[in-house]
Amino acid sequence: MKFVWKDTGAADYGFIAQEIAKDIPELVVERESDHRLSVDYAKLVPFFVGAVQQQQKEIEALKSQNKSRE
């Protein structure tokens, strides 16, 4: 998702911490100095891998269904 930093006006890509916090609050960190929220991107990797694994299972199941119909 593309966003613009409020303090610099620079465009960037990433996730909005408040949106991630709704589903996976453990991935959001609040900085003590200014109370800004940020996403711990390294901790997102297992969720991405899990999603890909789940999709692959669904793909294999659909392939199997299609093969049995032939």
C-alpha cells in the first residue's frame, strides 16, 4: 500500500500500523519517544508463508478435483 509520511511528505510503501493492529496487534510496536506506531515487518514473514502454504493446499485440491472429472 502506498502512503505519504506526514512529517516529510515523502511517498513510501508499506502497511498502516493501525490497520495491522486490528488483526494482529502483536506485530505493531509503539515508540516511547513519540508514541508513533510501526509495523515489525520481520514478524510478518510467517503470516505470508502460511498464506502461501494454504493457497498451495487449495490449488492442489482444485487440481485433484479437476483431474478426477476428466
